Amino acid sequence: MRRMRVTSLLGLCLAFLIGCVLTSAVEAQDKAAKAQKQVPKLSNIQGRVQLVAGDISTITVLVGSAPRRVVYNGSTKFLYGHSDNNKPGALSQVKQGNYISCAGTFDNKSQLMARECVYREEK
């Protein structure tokens, strides 16, 4: 009788430990899946500046012959130069005809919401 109690107790302890290990593994997988969903993939639009519309905070970029709209806001970072060699710039320095490369995420209207734009005079 005493032996059955000890065996039962050991069995319950073992089942509890296995349950804890499995629960923590499932929670870790859930956290990893949520982290992947929260990080949006950055996209890029590159081309010539056709129009800077400050009243609606957009830059129209010609990609080949197709115009694409880039939306900027106060947190968009503007840099002058090349992607690997640049210095701080400003929206006010972006002019029609400049070459620009903007990175960000697309909204539901297929507009790029820019996080960073690098511009220069020529490609």
C-alpha cells in the first residue's frame, strides 16, 4: 500500500514536470510567431522625383514611367547622398528631378509610408 502511494506521487510529479515543459515550449512558439507578425517587411521605391506635395505630405516618384506615391510624416528621416554614404538632409532640399530611394511599409492604398528617404541630384 505504501509503495503504491509513493509510485502514484512520483507519477503525478513526473506528469506535472512534463506539463510545465510542454506549456513553456508552446508559449515560446506563440511569442516567436507574434514577434514575426509585428515586424512589417520594409519595401523600397526608387526613381525620379516628379512632385513634392507638402500640403498632403506626399512625394510622387517616377519608377520607370509609372508614378508611385510616397507618404511622409514628421518621423520620416531624410538623408542626402547614397545609401552607403550619406549625411543628414531635409525635405525642403528634395527637388523635382532628384533621384530618391524611400524605404517603408505599404498602406491599404498601395502608398509607401516612408520611414527613410535618401535623395541626390543624379542616379
